[in-house]
Amino acid sequence: MSNRHDSRVFADGGYRFAPEDWRVNNFDLIRLLAALQVVTAHTMTALQLHGVNATFFNLGIRLFPGVPIFFVVSGFLISKSFERSHSLYDYYRNRCLRIFPALWICLLASVAVILMAGVATLSPITSADWLGWWFAQMSLYQQYDPGFMRPRGIGWLNGSLWTIPIELEFYIILPILYGALRLRKRSGDAALICLIVASLAIHFRYSHPALFPGTPAHDFWVETLVPYLWIFGVGVLMQRHWARVRRWLAGRAHWWLLGYVLLCVIAKRLHLSVGSADINPLFLLPLAALVLSCAVSWPASSERLLRHMDVSYGTYIYHALVLNVLLLLGVEGDFLSATVAIAISFALGALSWWCVEQPFLRRKRESLRQALEGGQRSAALQGVSADSPLARVGTAP
């Protein structure tokens, strides 16, 4: 074990690992839970589930909004990935391999749903309209939702993809931020915090239009990274100071969960809402701390449950199509139908992982996932079991 690591090891159900090893984490599991939160919320809305049980269930899952969790985790992991990349080419290539192959297969599935609904159900459409929509879906503008592309069902074909361009914009701008703000140096923290505050101010303006007369309810900026950059920035900032932050988070997820729930209960009595993608800033920092604490508390949980599968992306991008198909088939809005919708979305996510995402991810260069697997191979040469998280302990990045 490198002397750059703490000499102590922690145990997690028979697993041993160095306490500060960033490669031992539950991020795959956290992303899956965040995706399932979004899927469940959309399913309950699309199937119009009501009643006491639905109300309590809805209140529970809405305390942990999936989209801000995705953005915080992306800020944390993608900034680490960029710092590890040997070149800008490798960095952007890895990002494209992660996003586009599965997204393009999902686009073909979207066309299949249109054909199933019947092209006649669409509004009049020209070749230019069709090509424009197709180009937007293939590139950086998946939230483009023209009026003609709304078949029967939930009223939009795959509206959940609005977060994909925002993620892509963050990937594109991150190297620019590192250079302009000098984030590799300690002095860059002040500039990053200023950027976070500026983005938060824009976010607040659009989230509270009543306080700012003349603010449009929806315009171009709402669909860009600008009002969400502060959420990514929190993840970047915590990653940059991970050695200090980790000591307050590791092994303490239960306390962070208790504190966050108490905060939500108190806020509810004060008529304050957590929000969704437009999360209340009051909740973002405690939620980010809870998420990262869960990532490094009982850190072998993700590996034990998922076996290195990351099915969150596929589950997320396919669930709206599943809901459209079920409604086109005339399913009734009950909890059984909701369970079926969630299960099918998860199954498609697993299929996307096995058949599309994993094969393309093997082509990535110097990815975090490859670093983890490389740690296992290195440990095997040293006589350490490949099943143990200790196998992933090596020199610090």
C-alpha cells in the first residue's frame, strides 16, 4: 500500500479498504436511486395515482429530488475525471462514449413509439421539421420538443431528456472553467464560489418570478446550464476539498439522513418546499452532504448489490417511453401498473448497460471505472483477493 494513504483500514461487512480511497464508493447505487426517484415521480403523475398512500409516498420521494442529485454527483465525478485525463481529447472522447451510444439507441426506440402511436397522430410535419428534430436529438438539444412531436400518451415523447443537454454543456465548459478560474490552484476557490453565487442568483430569479416582475415564465436560459451551474459547482468544490470534507461524511450517512429529514420536517411546517430541479438552496448543501456521505458510508454496498453495473442512465432515458407505451395500450392507473412501468424501465436500463453502454465504456481511456478495475488487477498480482475493496487501494490520483 502506498505511503500516501492512511495506514488504517476500515471494514465493511468483511470488506477492507483504505479510509480515503476515492475509488471505493456507492455512486452507481446512488445514481440508480436518483433515477428511480425521477421514474417513480413521473409514473405517479402520468398514471394519475391518488389517495392517501400515493400522497404519503409522493411526499417521501420528493424529499430527495433525483435531478439535483445527478448534477451534484456529476460535478464531483466529472471534475475528478477531467483532472485524471491525459488530454482534452481523451476527456471529451470519454464523455461522448458515455452519453451518445445509449442516447442514439434510445432515439431509435423513440421512433418506434411514434410508429406504434401512429404517424397520423402527429401534427402536420414537413421534411425540414423532421430533420430538425432528428438533428437536435442526435446532438446537444434533446429538450427540443416541437408541437408536432407529441403523440398520445403522456403528452410528450421523452421530455425527461431535457437534463442531457445541461449535462453535456457542463462537460464542455468544465475545462474552460478550470483554465479561466485556475481551479487546479487553491486561489481558484474564490472565483468558483463567485460563479456559484451568480448562477444561484439567476436560478432564484427564474424560480421566484413573482418576486421579479417581468421575468418570463420560460425562456431560452431556463433550458441551459446557466441556472443549474451552481449545483454542479457544489460538487466540484467538494471534490476539490475531498480530503477535508470526507472526514465529516464517511461512515456518518445515518446522521446526515436524520438531520436532512428533520430539516425537511421543519421546513414543511414553515411552508417551505424542497423543490425538484429547481431545488431550494436551503436544502442543496445538506442534500449534497448526505449524498456524498452515502457514497463513502458502507462503501462496498454498491459493488455487492450491482456488481459494477450502472443501470441508472438507461433507466432514466427509457422510462418516459415506457409510460407512453403503457398509456397507448390503455393500462389502468393503479399501483400494479406503476410497479410494472418502473420494473420495465429498470429492465431496459440493464439491457442498455449490457448491450450498449458497457461495450462502449471499455473503449474509454483513463476512466474512473478503469482505475477501479486496474486497482483490482494490481492487487491480484500482490496476492490480494480481487473481490475485496482493498484491491482498489493504490497510489492516490
